[in-house]
Amino acid sequence: MRKWGDRLKKVEQLAQSFQVNPLASRYKPRLWPCQPSSVWKLFPRQSMAISFAQSCKEAVHVFALEKENTPQGQRIYLVTSYTELWHYYRTYTESLMHCYEVIPEGAVCKLYFDLEFHKPSNTGADGKAMVSSLIQYVCDELMEIYGIECSMKNILNLDSSTEEKFSRHLIFNLQNAAFKDNIHVGRFIHAILQPILSTSKSTPDVSEGKQAKAGEVAESPQTKRRKKEETDLRFLQVKNKDGQDGLFVDLGVYTKNRNFRLYKSSKMGKNAAFTVAHDNKFTDKPGKGVSVEESVFLASLVCNVSFTGQRVLTSDIPEIKEAKTLRPQNQQVSAPNPVADSLSGYLSSPHQEVDNFVLSVVKKDGIDGSIRRWNYFAAEQLLVYDIAKYRWCANVERFHRSNNIMIVVDHQEEVWYQKCHDPECKNFRSSSFPLPQEICVRYLLTLVCLLHFNNI
């Protein structure tokens, strides 16, 4: 009898442990066998949805939905995967016709633009030509600042125009590059548009112009360049409904947890959904089992970024632009995030001796190379320098015509080597060369110890 009681007790304990720790996880339906478990959960508040998404093991994202017959501006928030959303989005278009992608704070994202102007107030404006000119300008700036090649084929151009308003979304699907978050996107855009943002609204004094012509007032090259950029960007100036001056580019869409309207969605109470623009040149080869339409949908998502071999772009500086080079005031780097494992900045790193050595490598044979930007990765003890005006590549054994190079300083191995931004050389790494002894960490530590010992 006692044995039977002991056996029953063990069974009860086992049953209790299975209830606490089940053998299998709770069943979740799937769209089809090859897809991950389905997640489709609605929340009344955005913060709740974001917190839930961050806690999920599945790759899920947050979307905002506007519902008919509810107070204008009231939204509910959906957490699901891209695949799951597309499955229902294309099937139940009526119930999901007012849908927005939530761009979470701190999420790596694509470069994107919201462009619009009031047609009756800008009768002479050619929207298509303005879009084309802006794309060309931004592509030139991406090359100049980051060494990234870009063309209309990389940019998805979506149209939501009506008779009253010209409206476009541009989403840049750059090759192996994305921005750290949309705050950095906003800083980059403010920086490259600074010439038009800082243009004085007052009419220039005619007498001043005559003095300059007569040679009494000499203009610096920087002033001439700034005036040319102001002239080149004048096409971005538009009038709003009230006839006041405005900008073709909406600079208010680069905020934390921004809601950005989706492809095929319209605003509540409106019937103008985003469709592929007639002048769109974007080309993308759909993946296996992905339709052309789904491929466009995925390309339109600002946070749909692959992290394989991805270069993360940053713009940590004040919104200012001088001589086509982004730089901080007084050349000071911004304060590092205490939880980050890397530091970054422009021109000068905290390691002046290493900077000087790198400059000695790129300033030779009559070429005045310079440091465009630096990144420090603490875990690997790597200082990575983006170089400007010096494009010698050891792989092709010549100077690249357009793409810049990188100099990588490895403090752990006490060596340096060259890498390249050129797509053909993306996997290339030059031979390693020893660092000068005077900038090696171990040598400096040994020197400090000797000095300390001698003082004792």
C-alpha cells in the first residue's frame, strides 16, 4: 500500500511539472509549413505594441491601423510579421486600407522622403522634374559623403497625388547600406539641404552686387559654392495653401516611432492610396516564391533591412554643411552612448597619434588625402577610417575613379590594412602592415610601467 502511495505521489508531481513546463509549446497556426509561427496581435497603445514586439522570438514588426467609424486620428496597433501582414493585406484590402508602418526608435532603416506640395498654389511647378532633380542631388551627396553609389534604379517611387496635392514617397533601397535610425536619416537630410534651409528670404542689395563685380568685395570659394548650392536647390521652394513659403521635402517625418503610410494604403476619409509612380525606375528581382507585387511591398518598408554584410550609416553632427564635408562644430565628436559598443565621429578621433599616422599613409606622392570619418569598435579594438581624396586600392593596384577606401587600424594585432568601398572589392583586404611602435598600446603600457618603476 505504501509503494502504491509513493507511486501516486510521483505521478502527481510529474503531472504538476508538465503543467508548469509543457513538453511542447502552445500551438500557433502558420500560413504554410515553411513559414514561422503566426503572430497577429492588436494593441490600443503604440508603446504596448512595441514592447510586445521586442519581447517576441519571432521576427515581428509594428503597424498602425486607422479604422472607419472611429474618431479621426485614433489608431490601433498591430504586431505581426511582414509575410503575415502581406497575406491578409492583399486579401482583405477594405479592412486594412489605412495602414502605416511604425518606424521604431533606434531601428536601422532605409533613407526615405515624403514629398508634397499644394498644386493650386504652385501652378508652374513640375512635380516629376522636381523629384528627378532631388534624386540626382541626394545620390551625388551619398557618393560624396559616404562613397555609396546610387541611382533611380535603387529608389522606389510611390505616388499618392490628387488634383489638389502632389504627393510622393521615395524609399532608397541602397546596396548593403542603411542608416542607424530615422533620426540619423533626418540629420543627414537636414545637412544636405542646409544651403536652401539657410537661404535668406530678403532680397539682396543691388549695390553690394555691383561692389563685388567691381572687385571691391572678394568672395571666398566657400561663399561661391554655397551660393551655387542655394541656386541649385531653389526648385525645392514651394508655397503652401496659404501662400506662405514652404519646402517640397517634409522634414517632420524623422521623429521617434514615426508612422509612415504603406504602399496601397490611403489616409482615412481619402481615396488616394500609394501606387507605383509612372516615372518609377526601381528594379528588383523578386525572391523565390515572392510575387512582383509582394516584392514592391517589401521594398517599400522602411525598416525591412537585411543585416547580412550591411554597412550602417550615421550622421551624428549638427545640421550644418561646409564645403561638401559634414563636420561637427569645433570638430568635437558627440558624447558616446554609455551602452554602445562603438564610438564614431568625423575628422579627428580621440587617438590623435593614430590619426596622424593614417594621414601620413594617405598624404603622399602629391595627393592630399584626409580622414572623412572614423569608427571605433571596442570589442575588436579596431579603428576604421573612411578616407577622402585618396583612392589607391591594393586590389586593383590603381586609384579608383569614384569609390573611396578605408584604412583599418587593429590595436589588438598592432597592424593596419586597407579595405575598399568599391563593390568589386567589397571582400578584399590588403596585406597587414605593422604599426609604428610609438602608437602601439602594448608599447605605451610598457613605457608607463617602466616610468612608474623608475619613479619608485
